[in-house]
Amino acid sequence: MEITSVTVRKFEKDGNRMKGIATVVIDNSFAIHDIRIIEGDNGLFIAMPSRKTATGEYKDIAHPINTDVRNMFQDVILEEFKKETSEE
């Protein structure tokens, strides 16, 4: 599996922990939209797209099933986010 494209849309709202939204394309064949970039207590991290269930919980719609793939997603998304931030 190869991440072939990453696009990031930054948010400029002060005081908001969500800093942006990313779209990732895998193998030029499959897109995952609405991956959130969030400022946490220990720095930036990503949150996969989710929806609210009837019980009020949030469940991921799509997500990596192991740590290595999750880290791969996070690394490329945050790298693109930082590149976009530095270009301003």
C-alpha cells in the first residue's frame, strides 16, 4: 500500500483545537476524506473520519488496523500540514 496523494485544508480559527482537514489517496485508487488534524496536549495528531451513532458515541468510518499504518498516515499528513503552514 502506498499513499499517493495528501491534501490538507488548514483552519485559521483561534482557540480551536482542530487545525485542519486532510484527504489521503491510496494507490491512486482509494480516497479517505475528512481526516482531522487536532492539536492535543502532546502536539498534533490525526483523527480518522467518524460518525455519531444512535447512542451518541462516535465510531470511525475508516481507520488503520495496526500501529504501523496509523503512523504512516499520521507522518505524511502532519508533514504536509507543516509544509502548508511554513509556506504562509
